[in-house]
Amino acid sequence: MVITVFRARVKPERQKEYSEWVARMRELAATMPGFISHKGFYADDGERVSIIEFESEEAQRAWRMHPEHIAAQSKGRKEFYQEYRIQVCTLQRESAHPKR
């Protein structure tokens, strides 16, 4: 499993439009082969954190290179983000309760 942790601060005046773009990207990502999940969280200090899971590096790479996603990334850098950080990780261990 490949996990992407995306941390960002969005320009306050662009929040509404950004939310619409996020909804579209979430919808599109869910159609990609190997997609597992996407969860978004907001911290009290305004930071947004998204956790996106794909079955493999190949599946995550296909998502990263999807033309509509590339366009959204460019728009984000130019118009939405004050700052962002992306970390792509591979799962080393997992436990859950109750067991799945």
C-alpha cells in the first residue's frame, strides 16, 4: 500500500472554490484502479491534511499523472495554496481493532 499525506494551507479567499476542486479530485481519484481511500481533516490552526491510499506505487503514479489531476495541481500552486507539503510513504506494518 502507498499512502500520500498532503498537508496544505489554502488562501482564505479561495476556500470555497478550493473545496469544489477537492470534491472533484476526490470523485476522480475514486475511479482510478487501485484507489483505496481518501480522508480529509482540518486542524484548529487552519492546516488541511489529506490521507490518500492506493494499492501500489503504480496505481498512485497513475493518479499523480492523470491529466485532470495535473491541471488541478498546477491551479493549486498558482491560485489556492499558501503552502503545501506532500509525503508519499509505503506501508510497513498495520494493525487494527477489531481485526478486519
